[in-house]
Amino acid sequence: AENNTSWSRDEVLSTILQYRMDNDLTTFFTSNFTIDELENLLAETSKGADLIKARRIVERIRFLTIEEKLISKNKRK
């Protein structure tokens, strides 16, 4: 696991998502987290929690996605 920084969330991820929204580009996400779990994960940074900025990112993700839950046997065991 890696630490989330406010810079990577606010300057990198936010900028990429906004660009893709503005240009109506197809965007694929994969995650082991639900969107709600992702919001909590993005809120936590090395400088503390910032739920407002995390919600902005998640709003962009929700706009760009249709959430599908894939259930499969864990093949890493």
C-alpha cells in the first residue's frame, strides 16, 4: 500500500479526471474498493483528513463511471 498525498489527489488525480470529463473521454477504473470506501481512502493523507476534497474527486469518478461489482474466486492464494 502507498500513502495518499494531498498533492497527488488534488493536483494529479483531480486534473486528470477534470480533463477527461471536459473532453468526454472514456475512462476505466479498477479498484478493490467501493466508491464509498474510495472516498474515505482519498480523504486520508499524510497531512490529515480532508473529506471535502475527497468528495470532489469522488463526484468526478461517479460522473465518469458505471460501477460494476465483479465477484470471483481469489486466485492469489
